[in-house]
Amino acid sequence: MEQTYYLTTPIYYVNAAPHMGTAYTTTAADILARWHRMDGRDVNFLTGLDEHGQKVAESAEEHGMTPQEWVDTIAPTFQETWKGLDISNDDFIRTTEERHVKGVQAFLQRLYDKGYLYKARYEGWYCVHEETYYTESEVVELDGVKVCPECKRPLRYDNEGEENWFFKLSEFGDKLLAYYEEHPDFICPETRRNEVVAFVKRGLKDLSISRTTFDWGIPLPFDEGHVTYVWFDALINYITAIGYGSDDPEKQAMFEHYWPADVHFVGKDIIRFHCTIWPAMLMAAGLPLPKKVFAHGFLLTKGEKMSKSKGNAVGPADLVRIFGVDAYRYYFLSDVQFGNDGSISMERMVQVYNADLANTWGNLCSRVLNMCGKYFDGQVPAFPDSQADAPNPLRDLAEGLYAEYSAAMDVIDYSGAADAVGKVCTLANHYVEDSAPWNLAKSEETADELAAVIYNALEAIRIMAMFYAPFMPNTSAEVFRRLSLGDIAGIDDVEAAARWGQLPAGNAVVKGDALFPRLKIEEISLEGF
């Protein structure tokens, strides 16, 4: 049976336009999805939007719209942004969709029937922006004002004793700690795991999961007048998207096929929801837990998290216009170590673009394809039998590329995967320089050696294009086109496809324009970055 691979991003809050942070998470997931498709897995890659909650209702009112009308105007901006970044998601879920509503209600009914929900009155500190309640110990005080520990906005103290439904989260502390112990890779990286363990050890409080002060949410199936707390609603998307709660046998089979998820990608700021509340919800429902939650860090510019309020927010489209989509994708997932906070700057982006892409990968493709045109009339030369026993450092390094690259991807180390390809690319440039085809072309006596050098360099380019494809799908597709190799997206067994010596002799080779024209930092200006 074909191995499945189910991965998700968080569903992004519809009130905020797509930004560098959401693009970072989504691009990371896309690279992993593309890799696993190439490696032969049945991939389901999910992203989407969180469209319920008090903030959405208030924003809709401010704009003179119903909440549904409001979210319908925003959803296309996310879909267009992901299209512009070549995101290959298989599904896009919105929490206002009937499939989600039905699945959430089925999940809530299951918890109710199992005795994990109860009704009580609540009072405490609440952040409207984060849609989150905080305990007294979590609240931060600034200039005598109680503020949210996350967004630092003033908190509201709800003391009217609203009657809510509660989830018995407090019953799951020991179960969660035991699970973390038995599954040390459930939370990654390790620093985030340690943070969650420490949080759970301090004790968990029961969670209010319903609201009656507004109606923009999913109604509880067992208590009219209550709508589901937005976070409780949102987390369930990971299973409703693949058929949980559906009456359709095919969708029920889809849930059995893909769940549990292989990895949830989240930002470090929402790790507690995904590593305490969500697994406790699944335990209560008697469902398997996801295999991994990977919480990455923030993108920082000049040492600060990017935000509109600080004047350093830059949209993905702004950078794509300068660097192109492939270079954008490559920079953020090769130069920033995924999992940690990463400092980014225009200067560094230009430096990586010129060094890795223009001077190394792009230059290699240009000069080798050009020499193939010059010395072999634009056709791949046959590899001469006389050179079969000659030293072939390119072949030796390229033959180990699949193992090194896949090992990096297995631990979600994008920098390590990109570096593995980069080593082959650097060696290929040195190989061409050291072999000096321009000298070999001067004598008939070295014709076989010339053919071997050009073949080896072209074959290395073919193989590297496959491993660069998850990062830079357009460039790799163009390289395959120039080598007359067909559609790179059709590869579903990259280990076999990357074995040395499969570039067909006689294939037409087209040089084309530079893949990555050099950039000059002094000619680039982008306010706030």
C-alpha cells in the first residue's frame, strides 16, 4: 500500500491579511509536501482559514457587513497569495464550510456523551485580540494595566458570570506528560517540548469552550444559544477536512486513510493550543494523536518580530517582485534554520541570492548548457566507453545525495537538505573549472574526455534539479525543459530517478536566459525592511 503523508499548517485567522509569518509556515509545509510526493507518498497537504469568533463579528459590523460577507471578501486574498508563492496545497478549509460545522458538532457531541463537558459560570481575564482567557499568573502588568502576555493589549475582566460549557482539560495533565515521555518526537524542536512539559507540570485548568455573548460561531449541538469557542472550533479542522463527522462512506474512509497527521506546522506562539488542548481533545474523543507538532520560530528584522505597528512589515509579494518566487522560497527555508527565530534582511537576501543562485546554481547551468551547444551542437553527448574507469568525483558525490537529503527532510531540516544539494553544485563548478573543457576541445585526442566532462556536468545538473525542485519548482521545471526531460512534476520515485547515468544521449539542450540574473543591493529599495 502507498504510504500516506498528511501535513497541515495552522488555519490562519481571517482578520489578518497574509504576511511574512504565514507565508513562512505555508512555504515550509509546501516544500515538505512536494518532497514527499516526489518520494512516492500519497500526500494530503492542508491549509485554510479560521473564520469564527468575536473579532470577526466586530470587524464585520465595523465594515457594515454580515460576518459571512466579511470573511467571503478576505478568503480570496489568502488563496491568491498561496497561488503566487506556488503553494501546492491539496485542500483549503474554511471553518464556515458545512463539512467543518458538521464535523465540529459531531466531535462536541462525542465529548458530551463521554462526560468530558460540563456547564458552569466563568469569570476571568480575556483578550479579545487573541480570543484567549488567561489565569492571574499568566497576566502581565504594564504601567498599572493588565495586558495580554502575547500581544500586550489591555485585557478585559469578564466578571458577569457568563454560563459556559467547559472541557475537563485538567484531567489530562498526567496523561499528556506520559505521552510526551513515550513519544519524545511528538513536539519539535526540543526547546518547544521542554516549554510545553514545564507548562503542563504547573497544572492545567478546565477550558471554557462556549460563548453566549455573540452568535458568530458553531452552535453546540446539545445546548441552544451557545456557540463554540473559536480555538476549540479551529483545532478540529485537522480532522473535519479529511472527513471526520461526515455521513459519506468515502469521506469516512478518507479520514481512516490519512489520520493521524504526520506533522502539524505551527508558530511557536500557538504551541500550547496544539500540544496541550488539541491532544487532550483527541484523547477525550478516543482518537489517535498526530505524530508530530513542529513549532517554528519568528522571522526577525533588526532584532524585532515583523509587525505593522513597528513599521517593519513587508508582504510576500513585495519580495517576490524583487527576487522572484523561487529565490524567495529558497532564501527563507535554506538560510533561516527552521525551528529557531531567524534574522532576515534585504542585504542577506541579496547575498544569498547572488552567492547560491546567481553565481553557483545559475552560473553552472548557463556555462554547461552553453558549452554543450558550442561543442556538441546542443545535444547531450554519449558517455564514451573509454572513460568508464576514469575518476568521477561528481558521480561519487551525487550518488549519496538522496540519502543525505532525505535524512535532512526526515527531521525537517531544510537548511541541511539545501546544503546537501549545494555541495554537489559547488563541486560541479570546480569540476568544470578543473577539467577546462575549453582546452579539451582544442584537440581530437581529448574528444572522449571532453564528452565525459560535459555529460557528467549535465547529469549532475539533472539530478540537482530534482532535489532543488521542492524549494524552487519553477527553476527546476525550466532546467528539465532545457534538457528535454519532460515534466519534473511527474517524478514519484526520486531515489530511482536520481541514479547516475540516466540522462539520455542525444537529448536537445537549450541554453536560455540566465536563471538568476545578479542583483545589486544599491539598486533595491523596500521601505520598512
